[in-house]
Amino acid sequence: MNAPVTTNGWLRAMPWVFVLIWSTGFIVARYAMPHSPPLSFLSVRYALSIACFLLWIWWMGVQWPKERAQWGHLAVLGILMHAGYLGGVWVAVKAGMGSGLSALVVGLQPVLTALWVSAMASRGPATAAQITPRQWGGLLLGFAGLVLVVSHKFESGGPGDTATWLNLSFAVIALFSITAGTLYQKRFVKPCDVRSANAVQLGAALVVTLPLALLETGPMVWNAESLGALAWSVLVLTLGGSSLLYMLIQRGAAATVSSLMYLVPPCTAMLAWLLFGEPITTATLVGVALTAVGVALVVRATTPRPASKPAG
């Protein structure tokens, strides 16, 4: 009887553990970026992560996907969720964006996901969900909060915490990449072992990222901060966080994850304040709060109701 109870407890805790791990990704980027070009660092991260997954797969006798189409879908997913999302965030941080602001931009992912799902559902049967006024209000609140924070940091923030058109562009690329990746996985990727799935995804991400990394300038400096960031990135974020995200989406818990994702920006902002001294101003607090409320309004959509029968 203890095993099922323990398993159920772990399943309930998985979304919360994932969010806590995910929040540290922006902090790790800030730690590593002063010492390395972003795509070069990510290429090393992907290669080491692939090696860890291959060893894990060999040790446990894990099966690889059997269908060629599944390999293709996993490769597309890897390009979106790793190369596009991580590449966008890390380049944005390297270009001077703070950890808190980058988390806030990407934190709008649940809004875009929920609105896309509602928009697609509205084309279906009469019982499908519609985009409600509450969701539109949440969307406006989310963007208002983001604009409030960005307006106080645009071209005038402190070192490592400034918003520019360049780093905002890369952050938006990351936002759309993770949104598209979440939707793509739910639509096309069939359930398979998370270890072999991650190995395929990371391989595709490395194929895309490595040629771009070769164009970067500047050396990779290995010290305590960069090595610590690399170890955390591989062992905790990739092997832990990415695997949890994959399992949660496959288990149908994507909505639960989305409802918790609005906690990531305030957690990241607090960590960035403690570790890097990124200021938490009144505008930051109000902006993060508006965004969190906006995301909550969007993802907590009303339960679809059956269409009423025509009279007579």
C-alpha cells in the first residue's frame, strides 16, 4: 500500500518540482554568460547531456523510438524546446537582459498556449471552449505588466539588467519557441521513454546550435561559476527539468504546469535580487503581479458547457 501512496504523492509534486527547477534556469544563464559565448556554452551542455542520456539508456536497456516519423517529431521538438527556447534566453541574457526580465517575457508562454488552444477549439464542435472575455482581460493584464517592467529598464537599467530591442527580440524568439514546442509535442509526439526522447531532441538541438556557435567570438573561460553552471545545467535542468516537462505533457498535465508557470517570474526575480542585486522596484513588483494575475486568468479557463438545445 505504501508504493501507490508514494507514487501518487510524487505525481502530485511533479509540477511543483518542475517549476522550482525551471526557475533556476534563468539564474544559471546569468552565472555562466560573463564567462562564455552563449551558443558555445549550450553546445557543450547539449553534448554532455547526450552523453549522460546515452549512458543511462545503455545501462537501463531503454528502447529507442521505433517509428521514423517519431524521430522526426522529436527532432523538431528538440529544435524548438532546446535550440530555440534556450538559445533565445541565453543570447538575451548575454546581450544584457536580467534574469528576472527574461523570466517575465518567457512567462507569457501559458497565455499564448491557452489562447491558441481556445482559438483552435472554437473552430470545433459547439461544445468546444471559446476565448472568453476573462481570457482576453488576462492577456491584456499580462502584457501590461510586461510593458510596465520593460519601460523602466529599457536602455536605462543597470549592468546585466537592461532591456534593448536586441535582447527583447531574442527573448521573444524564446517565448514563441517554447510555446510552439509545447503545442507541437501535445499534437504530434507519441508517448515514449523520456530518456531516449531527450537524447534525440538534444541531438537535433546540437546539430542546429553547433554551427552557429562556431561563428561566435570570445573564449570560453572555465572557472568555478561556469563549471558550476554547466554541472547544474546538465544534471538538474536537462536531465531533471526537461525530463519532467516531457513527462508532464505526456501525462496530460500541461494545464497544471501552465497554471504554476506564473510563479516562475517572481521566484526568479527574488533569486536574481539575492544573487546578483537586480533591483526589485515598485514598478517591477506591480508588473510581475499584473503578469501573474493575467496568466492565472487565462490558464484557468472556464469549463466548457454543452450547447443548449434549440427550442421545440
